[in-house]
Amino acid sequence: MSFFEEKNPEMDRYLENHASSEPEILKKLRRETYQKTTQPHMISGYQQGRLLTMVSQMIQPKNILEIGTFTGYATLCLTAGLAKEGKITTLDVNEDLAYLPRKYFAESEYSEQIDFKLQDAKEFLKNTDEFFDLVFIDADKENYVEYFKLIKPRTQSGAIVMFDNVLWYGKVLEENPKQKSTQIIKELNDLVAKDEDFENLILPLRDGVNLLRRK
């Protein structure tokens, strides 16, 4: 649950009740995530999932990169707009939880287009020569700035990049934050806003999504 949902749960319910319905496979995955994981709030969730699906469907990417798979909810949302021959590479390091996304990826109609890797994202980005049309980052916050620096050379004009949790429960308003993750998120938001190669907008959806478009 985000900072904003805690402040106004009725508005949150209203927003969910007035958006497109959630596909059955995502309902099942969300339910099992809450049943079998210790931190189910890490799931992207219904509203954010709809955003990811719509962005993907609007640009119909051929190559998607996701950093931070968790149980695969966001992954499946992103696949909805994949080009016919497109693929999504999703990266995580949690071996204990890997059985859950693998189960739902196998059930998905996009199973052949999903490449799930248990691999450090920085290592992957330093060694890949691929370019990505759509990137979604929802992983360890203390590496957000490093991810941005590594992702930039792997994008071209028109590419979309999204960082999750960029409002960090409202902590980005702190003048001198003591928490390292808050410091890094503030640094990322500053870097993005000043980078002339991107245009961006922070959406106050759940815990904040920084939506970037490569010029």
C-alpha cells in the first residue's frame, strides 16, 4: 500500500472501480502473492498494472526490459502490448521466489516471449548490446541512479523508461534525508529532470512513477 492509498483509501477504491477490469491471470497471481509472500505490498498492483499495460499497448515495443520481477505481475502487464515478434527480459536475484513468476509465465499466452533471468541488473546492462523500447524499474532503490546511467545508452529516440516508487512514501520532501534510499531517489529525480535527452513527468500513482521519454 502506498502513502497516497493510506491517506485516501476511498479515492483509491473509486479509481479501481472506474478502470478496466483486471485479467483473470492477474487476479490469480495477485491473490497468490498475498498468500505466499512476506512482502506482498511489493507487487505493482491493479492501478499501476493498468498503466503499464496501456503504455505498452500504445507503443507496441519490440524489446522490453524489466528490472525487478518479484512475482511477475508487472511483467505480465507489460507483455500485453508486445509486438508480434517482441520479447521481454525480466531480471531478479531472488531465487527463493522464482517459482512463482515462472508458474504464471508458463500459463501466460506470452510465455514464449518472456525471458526470465536470475541475474544482477547492473551486470546484465554492462554486458548487453541490446536496445530497449520500454524499460520498467522497480528494484533496489539504492541502485536507481546507477540503473539510469546504464540504461540511457541502451535506449534510442522514442523509448519509454519508468521508475517506480519515486515519491518514496512522501520522503522525497525531506530536506536532508538520513535514509540512503531516499537520498538516491531524490538524486535520480533531479538527474532525470535536468537531463536534456529525456522529457519526463512524475505521476502520483501509488508511490509515484517517473515516466520518461527519450527525445
